[in-house]
Amino acid sequence: MEISVVAQVGGKDSHAAVLHRLPLNKQFIRFRALIAFTRQSWIALIDEPLKRFTARGSADDIVGVDL
């Protein structure tokens, strides 16, 4: 089992960019995310990639949308 951790670092790959590549990588079959302080606009960015991923794998997300 391989575990990949994605941390937001200024100037590096954004979370959205990583999630858009996720459905293309067939080695991953499970996605888990813990996201704090997100916005509806960011959720909209990852909606389609997560739908494509869950066609072959599973996703568990915990998202904070309010302070």
C-alpha cells in the first residue's frame, strides 16, 4: 500500500491540480481528505475529478465550511 500526502505549500502544486490528476492514476483506489476552511468555489473545482475517481475507487472527505 502506498500513501501519498499532499500539503499546500506556496508556489507548489495546488490541491485542485493534484485532485484533477488523481482519476488518471490507476494505482490509487482510495482517497481520504480532511480539509479545513474551504469555500464553495473550491468544492466546485474538485467535484468532477472526485466523481471520476469514485467510478473506480472510494472517497471519504471531511470538509469544514464554516468558522
